[in-house]
Amino acid sequence: MKKFFVLALVVVVTFVMAASAFASMKTVEFEGKGAGKVTFDGPAHKAKGLACKDCHPAIFQMKKGGDAITMKDINDGKFCGTCHNGTKAFSAKEAANCAKCHKK
């Protein structure tokens, strides 16, 4: 009986942690210098079927501001540019797409 209780507790804790990880996919704003602040829309990414683990920690550090991201990096296929290359998601290189991330 004790083993069953411990197993049940582990399952419940694992489920709660997984659910809270998905729930924490929120909108986050970053300083975007002259182009305007950059908004990461977590709910929009989640709606496309992505989870935090798809980008963290392989592409981005978990801590906000942990990566020094530049448009050059993104255009070179790093950070956001890993997906926002015009194939997997809209291209960050195209001027028509700037306002999708940069908000003035």
C-alpha cells in the first residue's frame, strides 16, 4: 500500500509540474533598441503546438535576458532565426514582418 501511495504521489507531482510548465508559456517583452520592444507571444507559440522544451535550453537560456540576442544573430539562423527563417515560420529577415515581433 505504501508503494502505491508513493507511486501515486510521484505521478500527481509530475502531472502538476508538466501542467504548470505549459501554463507558464506567457507573453514576455524584451528591449528591442531602436526598432521597438520585442514581444515573445508564448500563447501564440503554444497554439502552434510548441512547448517550452522545444526551445529551452537548446536555443535559449531559461532566464529572461540570459542571451544577448541581435538581429544579426537571428538573420544568421540563431535564436529566433532557428525557426523564423521563412521555412518553418515567417522570416525575420523580411522588413514586412518586423511588426510581428517589434512593437513601438
